[in-house]
Amino acid sequence: MLLKQDIEFYSPTILKSYNLDQTMRYQLSMLQNLDLFTRKHSENVANLTCRMCEYLHANKNFTIHATISAYLHDIGKLFIPPEILSKPTSLTEEEFDIMKTHTTIRL
């Protein structure tokens, strides 16, 4: 049985951007412009993904690919209007339909 202390999922992970192409570096830098919640969520998903890959002894290239993908999984939110993305109350049905488009936007 795995105990909580056996895996530190949120330990800091350094993503070396020197081996990323220009498009990926640009997309990762754009995360800084997203709202704080989305940026932190993307960082947490990437850290969790990296730690899971390490725990599973995944190939280094796979780990890098999976971690980058995790960072970028919500990059489509750059195209969601800020008033919807950061709305403090529940979204209307129309706003929610707009929010769902972040998964299908092609960059």
C-alpha cells in the first residue's frame, strides 16, 4: 500500500525551456498572462504529471512531453474573454458554452 508520504507530488520541478521549440516557449510564457487560478492550476497539473511519471519510472522524453502537455492543457483559455474566465459568480449557459470552447481552439 502506498502512503501519502511516499510521493511528494508537489515538489518543485524545473522545466528546462532550452530544449523547447519557439512555439512551445511562447505558449508557456503566455500562461503568465492568464488569471492566477488558471496559471496555478496548470503548474499544479504539470507538477503532478511529472511526479507521477517519475514514480512510474517513465522514459525521460515521455516525462518531458507529458509535463509540457500538462502545462499547456488549458492554453485555449487565452481566447476566453476575461469577464467570463474570471467571473466570480456562476456562468450562464451561454458563458459556459463559450468556456467549453477552450478545449477545441487550435493555435
